[in-house]
Amino acid sequence: MAAKPKPKDRDFLNHLETYLSKRDGVDKLLKISRYATKIILASSLIPETKSIVPRLKTFESSVGVSRKAFRLGKFVQDINALRSSRWESNQELVLILIAYGGEGLYYFVEQFIWLTKSGLIDAKYSKLLQKISAWAELVGYVGSVSMKVRDLRRLRDEETCVASTIEISVSRGIGCEGEDEKMKMIKEKKTLKVLSILQDLADGLMTISDIGDGKGVLSAPSVVSSAGLFSAIVSTHKNWVSC
């Protein structure tokens, strides 16, 4: 029987078009632009006396406001995630409610923060809304990291089981191509899950900085900006692969 031809790699420009047609795709590119700019401003690469510094600050601020517009209605995805969730214990139910509930509230409040930044809502409510948003985001990250750590443990258990099956098959001289492919997929999932956890931790660090009004060692501009850029790069990679 003839072997199936290897699927042709997707054309780069078609892939890029699909990526940029997604809300998250454009949002993460804006995030990279913003935090790369913040890193430049936090470093000594450009002297404060240079005329480009005010323009970079304006650009960074404008991109931050633009990103909030991409969150309009995004809380609906968390509502749908809650509706479609399945759980095997009350502990899992609590984690799901914390993760999706916190993130959903964060995206919902972010809409009103965008309206205050745009001038439609009185700016006096901005600080209160930002506090509510930051705390909701932090709660969401706690739930999200907990769920992903649980998923990572399950993947490790599955990896151990498949490795044992491969070992037995090899010792008996039995082919195990299917198990090898399964092991490869598990390892890829593990890598993406670890990156996702690190991304949530980086975003959580920025959220803690927001809650603390930028005070503390971990709230240094260079630290927060680096965490933001790392998070943006991981998100971009995940979204690119998912396309």
C-alpha cells in the first residue's frame, strides 16, 4: 500500500493573513510593540534629552489604550468556557469558577476602563475600575495556573504510561509507531502547557505591580516590561501554532 504523501506546509503569507484576522493575533503584536518600547524607555539606551523619548512615551500610551479596545466583548468567551466546562470534583469546579470567573470579570471591567481612557466616562472612576480589574485578573491567574498545573500532572502520568508501553513493546520486539507518535504529541502539549504557566506567572507579576501602584522591587519598570514582553512572545507563539 502506497504511503500517504506528507502534507504540504502552509504558505507563510496565508498563515500570516489568518493570524492577523484574529483578535488575539493583532492584540499580541501590539503587546510586543508596547513592552518592547517600555524596555527601551526603562533602559539607558536612549538619553532622556533625546527628542524621540516623548514620542516613544506617547506611542506606548496609545498602544495601551488601543489594546483595551480589542477586549470589547471578550468576556463572552469566559462565559462560554464556563458553560462548556466539565468537572470531576468540587475542587475542579472551584478552580474553573475562579479561573474563568476572574478573567471574565477582568475583561468586562476593562471595557469601562477603555471608555474612561477614551473620554466617554468620567475619569474620576478610572482608579476604582483599574483596582477592580487588577484584582479580578489576579484571581483569574491563580485559578488558571492551578488548572494548568493539574493538567501538567495528568500529562506527566500519561507520558509515564506511554513510555512504559513503548519499553514493553521494544523488549518484545513489537512495533510501536503509534505509541511513539503519541509520546511526541504529549511532549509538545507539555511544552505548551509549561510555557502557558510561565506566561500566566509573568502576567500575574505585572498585575501585582498594578495592585501595588508600581511599588516594590518586582515592580521595577525593567522587570515589569521584561515580563510583559515575555508573555507577549509566548502568546504570539501559541496563537501562531493554533492557526
